[in-house]
Amino acid sequence: MTHHRDIGAGPPDEYVEAEIQRLLVEDPAVAEQGITVVRRERALVLYGEVESPHRREEILRLVSERFPDVPVTSDIGVIRAQAPTEIEQLP
Amino acid sequence: MVIRIAAVGDVHLDEDVVGRFRPALEELPECADVLLLAGDLTRHGTEAEARCVAEEFGGLAVPVVTVLGNHDHQCDQVPQVVKVLEDAGITVLEGNGVVLDCAGGRLGIAGVKGFGGGFAGRCASDFGEPEMKAFVRTTTDSADRLGAALRSLDCDMLVALTHYSPVPDTLAGEPLEIYPFLGSYQLGQAIDSAPTALAVHGHAHAGTERGTTPGGVRVRNVAHPVIKQAYSVFHVGDQLDTDQVSPIGQSGSQRSWS
Ligand SMILES: [Fe+2]
Ligand SMILES: [Fe+2]
């Protein structure tokens, strides 16, 4: 394994971001492509929209398990599924 | 003649989502002649997830027509997925079309999943390594089949249904770097090769709702994370009251059926 920084500093944030993004797409328990990972000082914030509260919890659980030392917060929403209140007219 | 089209894509169903859409779907007969599903019905394309789709979108009082998305291919169970959907009365299109008799006329729908490749001036070319050629030829074949299906339908109104986007307009909000994985201009070219009235797609979860092909066909991205409601409803027709017509760029008008 290649260390890009001093031992103890952890992998550079960009690799963590890339790994989280791939983890969320490729892990069978999640398979979400629409989650964005944003760096905020020393923490990572997850943004996006999912289809159920269960999936939001799964994403947080997976990321915290894989990166126990990285503080992660989530701002993931569950997409509304109400009937529309407006129509669009297309001539 | 007005045909009422409800559409949603990227519902990514599994057991944890079953039942969330159903109350809104029960209202469909009052507001739409057909429901179009723009692919990514499941998370991984398993037969079990397809059964969730059949439960949620089967047995509705309006016809349901779908294409598959990339997620529906993930587990290589496409034949099983298609069978479960068809057994539930859902029409699955891939390079073909269907004509439905609606109150406002005969609605023709042609569908393909489509594929990536990018858009004019910034797209992949059929050149170089075999992997690259295979990628671009997948797109071209898909677009050719969509064009042929659109041109073959005998109907009063023509709609194109894809998972991947035919235009870059409806991708606005997605990172530019991934546009070639979200759609291809060849799909737009296919749509413009026929008198298409509306093109509906999904796949771009962070995109925007409205766009137009170079030939002037309206394009709508109906991915669930984009529309943020159970489905969108479009009234497509040529004899609308002028006060009902919403100009492009406005979000629509009040529902007229309630
Ligand atoms: Fe999707
Ligand atoms: Fe997709």
C-alpha cells in the first residue's frame, strides 16, 4: 500500500471521497448513485435523495463502518411520493 | 385531441419501498390515460425486486408501459425481470412500440433503455480499442432501434420512452464530467427522425425536468428524485384552451380534474 502522507494522517480526503462514492454504488446493500460526498473541514457530509428511511440508515452505517475514524454527517432526504398537485400542458 | 400521460422513472424499488407510491397510483384513472415508467424500476435487477415492482405498479386501472434501466441489468436477470413485469400486465419496451387507444386518440409509445456516449462535440467515437467501439456501437444500435420503432407506429400521437437522456438540457445539475454516462445525442437524433410529440427519460437523478431536442421535441426528465412526487402528468394535444397553456419555463398549471 502506498502512503501519500505521514502515517497516522489517514488517506488524503479525495481518495476517501472517491472510495465512499464507489462503496455506495457497488455495495449490494446500498447501490445508490445519487449520493454526493462533500468535505467540510475535517468531516464529510453526505447529500442526496433516497427512496426510504431504511436506505438512509444503511448508507450512514456502511460509511461509518468502512471509515470509523472519519466523522460523517448526513443530509440525505427521503423523496416525497405524493400525487402531483399540478399538471403540465404541452401543445 | 388531448392525451393525458403520467410518468415517473428511477423508483428503484425493493421491499422497503413497497406501498409508498400506491396511494398516489390509485388516483391515476382520474388524471391519466397511461403511466410510463422510465427505467431503474429496481435497485439491482433481481427477480425478487421485480416482484416488488409488480406489486406496486401492477393491477392499476390504466395501462403501464416501461423500459428497463441500467440498475435493472445489474444482476443479469433481465429475462426473469421482464417476465415478472409482463405477468403483472406491465408492457416492457426495448426497441419496439405499442399503440394504446385513449379517449383523445391513438397513443403510440416507442421505447429503448438507450445508453451513454455524450452529446454533440463532446462525445465518444466509434474508434480505437474494441471496448470503446463496443460502447459507442451499443449506443448507436439502441438509437437506431428507437428511431425504427418510432417511425413504424401508426398512431395519432407519438411518445418516446428511454432511460438514458436524449439531450444535455435535462442533465443540468449533474457534473459535466459524467454527461457521457447519462445519455447520448444519437437518441435525440432518433426522436427527431419521427413526428414525436414528447420524449420522456430518467437516469439523471440530479438533473432538471425540461429540455428540447435540436428538432424541437419536448423532453422531460421524470426521474423520481427530480420530480419529487409519485409521477408527473402531461396533457399533450393540439386543441388546448389558450388559458390552459403554460408557457415554457413555468412549472405548469393547476390540475384541471380535481
Ligand atoms: Fe436511477
Ligand atoms: Fe439509471
